[in-house]
Amino acid sequence: MDKHSKEPGPVVVLFPFRQEAIGECLRRSAEVLRQAGQPVDLLFRDSLTEGERGPFHLLAFVKTLEETGQLALKASSMGISGDVVYGGTDFGVSLARRNVITTFGNGHFQSTLVQTGDWAFPAISDRDLAEGHGNPMVERTLSLVYTGLMIHSAGRRDSFLSAMDEGRRLWRKGLIPGNTGGPGSR
């Protein structure tokens, strides 16, 4: 699917998990994209309502594997395109194990198994991830993964790896709040 042929519109992020540290990582990621000119709306809930219709791009994190396909089908029938992510953790993604991502839109559906190591991120165990609140490396890695997923859902990049690379470039430019962009501020 040529994601660049999508109509412009905001990225809507559905995130059903209730943890303050995660919300902060998502907020920083959304702010990065807003500063780069991409509108992003964060919704801390688990489903779309019947009144929500496209055009917008969806990045949804789900709690069960079954929800990936169900939500992708529902969103597609509402004129929405994007990605649904199942990572098996309360963070929406796993930084150690494989994640299932279903990309959908315009009648196209494709599910992919991905591991964040495939995107050149360090493997961080689910246990370390859960205990990582306040750990700059864990929070930065999680924020970069969220940013890359938002970029891919928006159709700004066709592959997950190139979306993650764009997120890293934004980080190096100093667009991530609290980052000066100088040497050693990766």
C-alpha cells in the first residue's frame, strides 16, 4: 500500500493503558510530531465511537491479539487508515519480544510481526520496561518507538524502519522536549 497517497489529516492515537509514565512518553512523542507539522490527538481509551469518521490516520494500541484485526476492520469500514499494535504489555509494545502490527486502509490489510531490535533499538525486557519509570534510556527508547509508530501511521514513511529513523532524526534536531540536540544528547 502506498501510504503517501493518503489524504492529509491528523493522527489519532488510541491508548487504553492507564499508567502516568507511559502517558508522558506518548505526550512527548505527540509534541515532537506537532512541532514537525503533523497534527496528533491522544485518546486514552480503547475504541473508536460510531461518530468518529475519517479522514484521519489511526494508531491504536490494543490489549489482546484478537483486537488487532477487529479494530482494523472497524476503522477501515469507517474510512480510517493506519496501524493497530499488540505488544502484550501495558505499554502497548514490547521492547524485547515480537509485536503484531496490522496496517490497514483503502481495502488493504497486512499484519506484520516485528521486534524493536529490527529497528535498531536496544532490547529492554518487559520487566525492566515495567520498572523503568524514571530511567532515561527506557523512557527515551519508548518515546522514540511511539514517535516512529505515529510517523508510520500518518503515512509519512512506508516502512517501520524508515519511520523509526525519521523519529531519531527529529530527536537529533532537538525537537523532542528536554533535548538540546547537541552532541551526546541521543
